Amino acid sequence: MAIYRIHPEKDSTIWSETSVAGIYGNAGRDEILEIGGYPDVNQVGRSKRALLQFSSTEIINTVNNVTSGAISCSIKLYNATATSLPSDYTIEAYPISESWVNGLGKLDDKPVNKTGVSWKYRGAQEDLWGTEGGSYLTSESGSKTVSLGNTHDISIDVTSIVAQHYSGSINNNGILLKIEDAFENYTETSINLRYFSTNTNTIYSPYLEFKWNDTVYNPGALPQLSTDNANIHVNNLKPEYLNSGDTRFRLTARPTNPVREFTTSSIYLQNYVLPPNSFWSIVDEYSNDTIVDFDPSFTKISADSNGSYFDVKMDMFSPERYYKILIKTTVNSNTFIFSDKNLFKVVRNG
């Protein structure tokens, strides 16, 4: 398995506009995270930023005990709605330099909730940020530019930030996400990006994704598949899996019409390995959302003397849902995708 995910231990939106009473609110339990720039009723430019923090214990355990070799890290957020967007915009990520309290509020609470982090305060109302809007460092950063026509889901490379959190060079106070400076405090229109938070009741919770290359390609004497006119399926697929532990999916690959040859066994039982440039993907069967996309570096299929295979950590899947495995391979310079009804259900462990 070359992909592993952990979810935030806390997240919240902070915004520069105050209530009618001049109070900064907390949204630590809201189902949505918001980022953007907009004018208030007096045409004063305002901003919204998102804060997320991932457990140091989980980061250290993942790096030490789950991954291997060179690691890539990215934050993924799923877009709920987006309004009045420019033709392209950049979301920036920075390490937060001060600790903060998540709080129990929501964006539209009335009266305004003051139990945790806000634009001015990092916790209780007497705990001021060193800099309003969340104090952050610029020594490490990540960014993602998005254009119109995209889904507006975002995946931001934060490898350098996570590396500093892991080593302890920077205290892990989380990561701040903001729109680029040109669109903060924006007055021409209301740019508003709304993402699902960790409190969502959907399958779209944000996460920190670790990727690494664990591919081993040593097929021994097995022949390599050389035609797209083939049957490819998971030969050890079970109907259900618990959402915990590791699973190795074993693939059977055979030409539909194998070349006849003299042999003591059936040519229809000969297993083939997929070419080295083969990849796996997993899709939610009901929503058709891609849970793990084909990745040329991190979802490559391995092979040994028993055939092709790939490993998956099952705890990154939402339980009580069905998933479909897709296989992509390139044969004779042509790329093909096979699904073959490779369906399985993930069920809750306990």
C-alpha cells in the first residue's frame, strides 16, 4: 500500500467580520470550512480562512511504522459549494505558529459562540493571536492553483510542512489555508469556497495523505500480458472487509484467446503478470467518486512469482459502503482500463 490517510483532530473557519455586537465568532464544530474574500454590508473587504491540525502522534507513527522511503504529503479538501470565483485562484498553506482551541461553535450561531478560536482570539477571549487572522510562518508553505472548469476540490502539497512537524523543527500547531492575497479582503464580489469539515456527516471529510512507492516487480518465470483482449480480475476478492488492517489484492490476468502451444497443463489456466506500467484505482460504487485515483508513482502494481498484486490499508475507507477496483495497464503503447465487477463492501470493525 503506497497511500495512507489521517484525518484532522480539529478544524475550524475563522473570519474577519464581527457580529452586530462586535464579537468574533467560533466555528469549531461546523460541518463546513470556508475560505475566501468578500465585502461586508458596508463594502469593507473581509476574509475567511481555514485551520486544520493533524495529530503529531499519528504523523510520527505513520512515518515511522507505515511508510517507507521518500514520502509525499498533501491535504485534500472536498468542495461543497463555490460562488463568484475568478478565472483562476490559488489556495495557500502555512504552518500555524501558535496553539489554538477548536471550540464548540458554528458559523451561524445566534448568539455568537465564543468557546474557541476566531479571527482575533486563538482560544478564550483573552488569548489573542500574535497576528489577527491566525499567526503563521512563511518559512515553509504549499499552494494549489485552481481554474474554472475544475471540481474545486483541492489537494495541496504540504510535504515540507509535515516534514518540519515530524522532526520537531516547527511545533505542530496545524496548518492555515487562505486564498491568495489578491482575493483576501476582496470588495468586487463575494468569493466563497466551502469545503466539508471533519464534522461532516458525508464521506468527504478532509484528510492528510501520505504517498510513497512500495512497488516490487519480480515476476520470475511468469509471462507478461501482451494483449488487451484479456480477462483481469481479483482472484482473492472477498464480499466484505473490515475497515482496519492491510489487504493484499491478488490479480489473475489471462488472454481471452491464448496462443496454442504444446504443454502439459491447460493454456487457459496460465497466469500472466501485468506490464510494469500498470496501476490500480478504487471508486465508490454508489457515488462514483474516485477514492484512490490512478497515480503513476504511488499506485503502481507489483508482481512476484505468483502474479500481480497491490496492497491496501482498509481503514482509509468509509464503512458500510461498496467499492469497485479498476486496473489500468498499457499494452503495445495502448492504455486500457479493466473493472470486471471487482466489487467489495467495507464494514465497520466492531
